Amino acid sequence: MKFIKQEKIRFKHIDYAGIVFYPRFLEMLNDLVEDWFEEALERPFSKMHETNGIPTVDLKVQFKNAARIGEILTKSLWVKELKNSSIICGFQFINQQEKTVLEGEVTLVNVAIQEDRQSIKTEAFNEKMKNNILNYIQS
């Protein structure tokens, strides 16, 4: 199963050339991950970040086609590999003409935030979380 959301390209996303400025794509990806955690994994960032985090530790991105204001992108995310405390996810953004705009892979690590909020330590996913994540695994 894939987690899928749509996003309309707005003025805030584009640069002087009228296409999406590449850092905005990374923000859109982060929004997709945040929505996946809240809507599909039942672990909203607003609650998780009180004691834990899920930082990105590796990111591979390929920009395939430009996206322009007014277009609607379909953003998909799936799990390629689930480890004890990390997830490797694939992602793809497709435009209305079915062309890939962006694709890649992101590695997220589950961490516990220490009480002093000065350090973090990897932490294994609990069984409920692992089971929720497994619903999205694809090879």
C-alpha cells in the first residue's frame, strides 16, 4: 500500500522562472512524511515531538520534470525497508500528465529526545508502530 496525498502548486512554491524552487519540494516531502505519521501511523508530530523525533538521516532525490503554479501533484510514499529503529521510504511526485516530477528515497530514524533536550538516542519502534509501518511495505 502507498500513502497518497495531493498538493496544489501555489505562488509560495515557485521561483522567478515560474517553476517550483527545489527546496520547496523538500518541504512538500516533509509535509507528506508528517501527514503519513499522523493519518496512517497514528503518531502525530505534535505528540511525538514531546519525547521523540524522526529525523531524516539520508535523502536521495532526483528532479525529473518542472512543476508550475496551478498544477496538482500526486505525492506517494511507501516503505522499502523497516529496521529496528529506522525506515527507508520511497517517494514519487507525479503531475496531472502522469509525468514523474520528483522521486527518491528517504531514511528516517526513530529517536528518543533526552529530558534536557540536548541530545537524542536511537530507539526501537514499538510493536504497534512496526505493524502500522508494515502496511506500507513494498519492494
